[in-house]
Amino acid sequence: MTTKNKAIVETTAEVAEKTMDQVKAGMEQAQAAFKTQMEEATKHVAAAQKQFEAVMELGRGNLEALLKSTTVLTEGMQEIARTLLAAQQTAFDETMANAKALASAKSLREAMELQMTFAKAAMEKMIAEAGKLSEHGAKLAEKAMAPVAERVNAAVTTLTRPLAA
């Protein structure tokens, strides 16, 4: 092999070696960049999963609050219905007693006085019962809305928290 050919082979070998070193360095940089991107992607996926779980928990809590609220409302409406039924039964019994008293009246004047007394008592009882029902209804509405209000506060707190990094 001539000196000139020997020099060309050595130069070619040096160029090839430098090229391989550059390719190797480029591959290492690409691997490092890929690893960094994968780590970042993994962090973002974990954060998204955590947020998804928080939203699912929020939804579950909302459903539970709605069920609790509905149960309270149903029980309260049943109680109101029982109260109304009892008041109607009492009113019916009083009406029957009043009818008997009117039937035994000795005069028209006595019958009119009895009727006025009965009407006044019935009106006073009706006003008192209406007040009780109104108060019971307001308390029921407040009690039934309490679980929903708690969940609204929890949702606002959850949704206004900054996203985890």
C-alpha cells in the first residue's frame, strides 16, 4: 500500500470515527430528550388521573348528598301529610260535635251563637295550623337543602384549587 493510499485510509478512518462519535452523541442526546419527555408525560398523566379521581369523588359525593336531601324531603313531606290528616280528623270530629250541639239548640238565637263560636274557634285553629305547617315547611326546606349546600361548598373548594403539577 502506498503512502498516499495509506493516508487516505487513515483519513477515512478518522472521518468515520468522528462521524460515529457524532452519531453516538446525537443518539445519546435523543435518548436523553426522549427520557425527559417521557418523564414529563408521566407527570402530566399522573396529575390528570389525580384530577379525574377528584372529580369522580366529587360526583359521588354529590349523588350521596342528593339522595340524602331527597330522603329528608320525603320523610318531611310524610310528616306534613300525617299532621294534615290528624288536623282534618280533629276538624271532622269537632264538626260532628258542633252539628250535634246545633241540633240540640232550643232557639234560633242559641243556634246562631253556637255557630259563631264554632266558626271563630275553627278559624283560629286553621290559622294556628297554617302557621305550624308554614314553620314546618321552612324547617324542612332548610334541612333538605343542607346536604346540597354542603356539596356546593365542597365543589367550589375542589374546583377552585390549583391543579397539581
